[in-house]
Amino acid sequence: MTRARSTSLFVLSIASILTMAPACKGGDQGKVGADKKAEGDKADEGDKADKGGEADKGEDAGAEAGKPGEWAWELPKGLSEPPPIPEDNPMSAEKVALGHQLFMDKRLSGDGSRSCYSCHQNELGNADGRKLALGAGDKPLTRNTPTIWNVGYHQKGLYWDGRAADLEAQALGAIKGGNMGVGADALAAKAKEIGALPEYAEQFTEVFGLEEGAEVEPDHVAKALSAYERTLLCGGTPYDEGELSESAKRGWDLFRGKAACSVCHNGESFSDGIFHDVGLAYDDAGKLIEGADVGHGKPAGSEAENYKFRTPTLRNVAQTAPYFHDGRTATLEEAVRYMAAGGNAKAPTLDPNLRDTKLSDEEIADLVAFLEALDCPGELEVIGDQKVEGIPEGA
């Protein structure tokens, strides 16, 4: 749903605040979060423990009040617990509304050309549809953009290489880095500039309890953005609702059985959140590719972690082509075939969990059908014109 930007983004009623909060009790999840469909029988209810948590703890489990902010979660089916909330960044409807506005505001970038949403668009699986991300100033970046759904659950590092410890650190990194192009030296000035805008000044003061005349700092911007991002929850998929096709049911059996996908893609977001080497840094002969991305090795400061990348969530995976950290694989079927074959067996540092599962073409098709049943039904509520040249590629 697209909503035109008003002349003053500050003019928000409590009702509109709630409709922008996909996981807020009483909010309209159909606009910005995961729609909750009519409850139905789950597929293989007894086997859902394979996901790394209880299949469904019921409505009461998701309706806990946020602490210490004024916030109540209503989780989509398939998610049993809300994302962890840092003690120094409690949730509130007002903070989420502020973060939502910031997420959609191109003025947050160095050249005013793009917003956070530019790389996480509804029509592109809440990614950007590009092989490699495109930053401010049309600067090509070095990695593929992952979906933003369920990003609040990542507790072992953000970005493909895990260099950001939490969402707040990731937000600051994106603003000062290549994505938004502000630069580290200009980060404080950008926060001050945004915070002084008439449509934001009063909100920052109220949300963060700032004293009169106090300047908005980068941490305030990052905390508001992170609060909003924690509400972007994907559940209520055909899988969660027990609405699998016969092919998808066979794929689910393969996923946790012969194909062994659930070794790494486990839990309610289908990700172990840790880092694995699937052989992409090596050619078919097992020779290291010149200039290969070292991945987790750099922030970890360990050569043993070189060429490892964070396991991505599989929720909405069918909508987020191309695949892998460098976007090298165009289709979901190709990505499934690569992983089902055990990755690059010639790679000397290949993750030991990988092996050739010898799936047939029919079994590959069934796995793809299961992954398509993880499509997220919700969407982000869009504010303003979000068109950016080059996103997706060719646009």
C-alpha cells in the first residue's frame, strides 16, 4: 500500500501510528507486516519442533507488553516469540512511527537520492532485485541485499559478514557507509540536520526525552530505525498456515530429511544465524579466486573464518533473487541445485555439513515448491516517492 507524503510527516494520529506497526497489537498487519490468515491445520504439527522452537504457542504468547515502552506484540502465525529488545532501546508506538518515517526518508542519505526502503522494496521481496547493491551516488557495492523480514531475530551479527553486533550498529553502518553514503565524518551533522526538520524535531524530543535545545544524535536515529525494523515480521505463510501443496509437502520432508537443509536453515526464521563456507571463494578446480570476499574472516579477525557468510533466512526466499552473498545465482532452482549437490566440493575450506544429497530433478522441484510456501504475505507501508534509478537493475 502506498501512502502519499503529507506536507508534514508529524501529523500522525494514534490510529495511523498503529497501522504502521505490523506486530503491534491492534495494528493493521496487512499494510506493513505479516497478515494473519484464518487459522488452519498445520502441516505435520508434531514435526514442527524441527524449526528450533514450538510450532505455535498461541495468541497469548505474542501479546506480551513491551518493556519498558508502551508496546504490545501481536505475532503472525509461525513466530512464537517477539525479537529481543535491547534494554537501552525500549519499544513504543511513537518510536516505531518515527523509525518508519526515517526508513522512508531519502534525506537520510548523503545525496538525498535514496532511503533505507530503496534497497528493501515490497515488489522485490523487500530486497532490491539486484545482483549487487547500489549505494548513494550510484556506487556499486560488493554484496547482494538480503530481505529485511525478521531482521530483528539476528543475534549473532548483521550484514553477510556479521560485522554489526545489532540493528542499531547496522543502521549506523548503513548510513555512514556505502549504502546511504553520508560518511563517518558527516554522520553527526546528518543526524542534527534531520532532527532539526520541523516534521521531526518534536517527535525526537518526545520519543527520547530530549531537553530543550538538545541536538539529535546518530544514536537517536539508529534507535528509531531499529525499533521500526524489529516490527517487520514474516509469518502467516502457506507453510505456517498448513496450506502446502502435495509437492511442497514432499519438499518439506526432503528439507528436514534427505536434503538436510535444516542443519543450517533451522528455527522459525529458517536460519541458524551463524557463518558457513559453501565454497563460493573457489573455482571448479578448487583454486582460490583472486580477490575473493573473505566474509566473516575480516570482522572476526581470524583466517579460520575466511570465506564464511551468515546463513540467510529462507522466509520470502522465492521473492529475493538473485542469490548468495554476491548475487551470482539468478534463480532459486539454481541455488537449490548448488546447495543440494554439496556446494563446491573442490573447496578446501568447505563446511563439513555439506554433502551431495543426490536429489533427482523431481526432488529439486519439490524443494523449490516448499520454499515458495515461505512467501511473506505482508508488505511495508510506503511513504512518498521511492523510485530510485537502477533499483532494480535496468530500472
